[in-house]
Amino acid sequence: MKKLIALFAVSAVASTSAVAGIALSGSASVSYDDNGSAASATSYDADMTITGTAGATTFTQAMDIDTAIVVSSTTLATTIGPLTVSADMYNEDDSTTVTTTGGRRTDSGDNRSVTVSLDAPIGDATIGLDNSGDVTVAGTFSGVTISHTIMDGADKTVGSASIAGMDVSLTNDAGSSTWTIGTTVAGTKVTVGSDKSVSAVFGVTGNTVTVKHVAERASTTPTNTTTHFNTSQKDAYTTIAVARDLTSGAALAATYNTFDSSLTLKASVAF
């Protein structure tokens, strides 16, 4: 009996040690949408993330668990001296069932990848190389954060900075540029974008109010109609959302959408 008790104690200690390196997080929500003049609908969503850590190595797996356990991402990362090796181990199907927003008709293939990053002694720069041959140089210099990725015929540069109280972000992807500018005025955070979008976030008596205006979406035809859907035209619209955190740990939100005059009520919790 004493041997069994001792064996159980050792097992318990080993189990506790193993569990100590595992963290669980997630979220769940229920939404009711009256859909304006269309039929109302109730939707459910639940997600969970498992993070396992052993020394300088971290394994992270995210899952959608509301109807069945469906993996959405899997990443293994480790640090060896100045090198960081990250493996995207999940081969997702990036085709889409939405046929109006220019998404892919077919899966692009194997999306798994391995990236090796080096903390180079060049200021605060980091140099990264992935298995497709793309090279990324990123860092913060004099308050300006810049990331430049050298790809085959389609380089991408992302820059951001805070200048005179304004947060500026600029992206150039294969020659196409987009930008956003944000600032806070009298407690209201305002952001405008190159796509003519505008958002404002402010607090009112314990509630967070978010107002967003989305510009009209023009119809476009993709270069390759075999692999991508067309993008259909959509009129501009505005959403107004009021959210409040409850003492129970849950959050309630109500969102009105002018596009279809719909009201969505959402209860959610994050852990």
C-alpha cells in the first residue's frame, strides 16, 4: 500500500509539472441578428487555444469548437541563440464559399512554411528567411517601425509611426499602397483610411461606442478568373456598436447596420 501511495505521489508531481507548461485560453459568444426585413437568425461561436511551453520552445494550436473540433492554426517556434525558428504546421484550405468578394475559387496548395529569423546587430533590425525564399527585414528606427519583405516580383513594405500625436500606417504591396491615420481627440479615437473608411471609438457611462463608416465597394474582375471569384459592388454603409463589460465577466454588445437596417445583439466571454 505504501508503495502504491508513493507511486501515486510521484505520478501526481509529474502530472502537475507537465500541466504547468500548458495554458488554455478561448472565447465563446451567442449572437442574435434580426436581419432587418429578412428572417432573423441566431449564431454561435466558440474558440480555444492551447499553448505548450518547454524552455525556449512554444507550441500553439487554435481550434474552432462550437460544432466540432476543427483546427484553425498550428505553430511550433523555438529560439536557439540569436536564431528564432518558426514552423507553420497547419495546411489550411484557403478557398472560400463567399463568391462576391474576390476570394479564391480553389485551394492555393500547401500553405505550411518554416521561417528562420536572426536578431542581427544592425540597430534593432531582425532579418528573416522562409522556405519559399522570401527575405524580411524589420525593425524600429527613431520611433518608426518598418518591415520590408523581398518576394519574387511582389515586394511588400509596411511602415508605422506616431507623429505629433497621430498614428500613421502605410503599406505598399506589389506597388499598391494603402494607409491609415489615427488620433485621439477629447477622448475619442478617430481613424481614417485610404479606402475612405472612417471609425470613431469613445466611452459613454461605462459603455464603449464604436462608429464605423465603410466606403462603397466597386465591382472588379480578377486577373485569373479560374482561381478567383469576381468582386461585386456594394453600397457604402455605417455601423454603430455599443458594448459593455459586465461584472460577471461576460460582455454585451448591440450593433446597428445601416446597410440592411439590422440589429445584432451579442453576448460573449473570453478566458
